[in-house]
Amino acid sequence: MTETSTVFGGRNVKLLHPRVRNIKDNSEKELKTVKKYKDSEIFSQRQIEQMIIGVSTRKHKRSLETGSLGLRTNCESKSSVSRDFIAMTKAKLEAWRNGPIKKEYPILMIGGIVL
């Protein structure tokens, strides 16, 4: 058995699952279901969706589905949500700034506070 971080209900959950080996070359095979749900992009996208609908980082944990399955979770604190949001926003802004201009943008407004 092995433990892998996966995304369920907007939570980063540690999932215990069996290890699978390829008998031909003795390599470890990744389960399709585990691969699908361990994509961190799903997690980041959910955090951004929560912010867009007005959920503050402070209330993020309360807005998620209940974690009553007894599974270990992480990355739910307001600080980690804020850090993830900032990192994703920076990456998307840099990609936009360094990429070719494909559309006409009549207005671009960016606000922020630097401390």
C-alpha cells in the first residue's frame, strides 16, 4: 500500500491505495483513477472558483464539502490558499505578458498592494 495526495471535494486528501507492478519490466504502474485525481491543477482551479464567487481565504475551509471519511487532508489553511492563489495568478500573468498578443484588449486594469 502507498499513500498519494489526491483532490476530492476541493480538499487535498491523502489516499491510501494498493501499488501495482508491471510484471514484464518490474516497474510500478500508476492507476488511472489516482492519476486523474492527483492533478494539482484541479485543486488550484477549485480555489480560484471559490475566490471568484466571493469566498474569502479565511472561510475557504468551511466552504468545502465535509471531510467525514476520516481521511487526512492538508492545504486548507487560509495561508496556503492565499499562497496558491498568488502563485497561480503570477504564473498566468507572466504567461500572458510573455506571450503573443492574439486579441485586442481595449482596457486592462490590474490592482494590488505590495508590502
